[in-house]
Amino acid sequence: MAKISDQDPQAPRWRLPKQARSRERFDRILDAAAALFAEVGYNAVTADDIAARADTSVGGLYRFFPDKLAVFHALADRYFNQLQELFTALHTEETVHLTLENYINSMIDAFDRFVAVNPSYRAVFAQSRLISTEILSMDTAFNQAIVKQLADFFAIRNPLLEADQRNLIAIVSVEVGSVLEILSLTRDLSFRQQVLVETKKLLIAYLNQYFPD
């Protein structure tokens, strides 16, 4: 599976190491940045702060990243790829046989758990639109990849649908889910849970037209 960053010819701005030891340091830097961005926000963090938290030198950080923004981009890229892998893992032969309600609930609940165990995810994407337009391109590439996978899944669930119609349904579903996911991250946990409940209702009602149980 291609990484999201591989789909953008202008990315990545970071250097992904090949050796295991260097990759461990690379990942440690991203982990440190994730924690700091969540704790104090992107603007308050320096490259020195990230290096110190990662227990490496600033020179070690610059070996992989030209600046703090590149670290931010690499972190967003890692989240996009983890989410794409999660989406793929959730769409199995067994998933096809779930009721529509159980399918939607399982998908949204799985993504909610991902956010819960990755607290910096919220910090990164809540700040991303104010920091970098490049992440919007990464988000578009991610959504396009998910649309393709979802349209293929829809073809199995209802072979009678035409390809163009399956693709349109997938686009609408992904865009609605994406917009409401961003909305759910803008306030407290109670608001997030309410938005997710409404997202489930909306998608179930919409998709039931095409995939009745």
C-alpha cells in the first residue's frame, strides 16, 4: 500500500531513514513532537524542545527534518497512514455480512478509539489548517484513497450498483464523515461524543437507501 506522502510529488520534506537504528530515532522525534504539540501547541514548541524530549541532539533532528514544520508534516503523514491501515484492516470478508448499523457503528467506534489512544492527533489536526496548507493536500490524498477502498467494498456489498454510483456514494460518505470528524475535535469530549452519535445516524440513514439489510 502506497503511503499518503508518496502520492504528493512535493512531499515528503523529511528524509525517511532506512537503517533500523536511525528509524528508531526518527520515530522517537515524532513521538516527542506529538507530545509537545498536544501539551503546549505548535507555535510554542521549538526544534530544541523536540530534540530534548526525544533525547537527541538538534543536529540529529536536522538530519531528518529541515525545520519544525517538516516534523509537523511527517507527524500528520504518519497519522494518515495509520488511519488508512486501520480502515483497510476493518474491511474484511466478515465486515460485508454485518448489518448496516453494526458496520457504521464499528467503523466510527474504531476511529474514535484511535483518537482516544493518540491524544496528539486532535492537537495536530485542530492546528493544521492554521499552520500548513500542505496538510490539506495530504488530507485530500487520504480521502481519495479511502473513497477508492470504500467504493470497492460497496461493490461487494451491492453488486447491482453501477461503478459511478458506488464512487459517488463513497465520496459523499467520506466527505460527510471527514467534515463531522473535524467538527467533533473542536470542542470537549462530551460534544465529540454527541457529534459521533449524530454522524452514525446520518450515515446509516443515507446508506440504507443503497445497502438495505
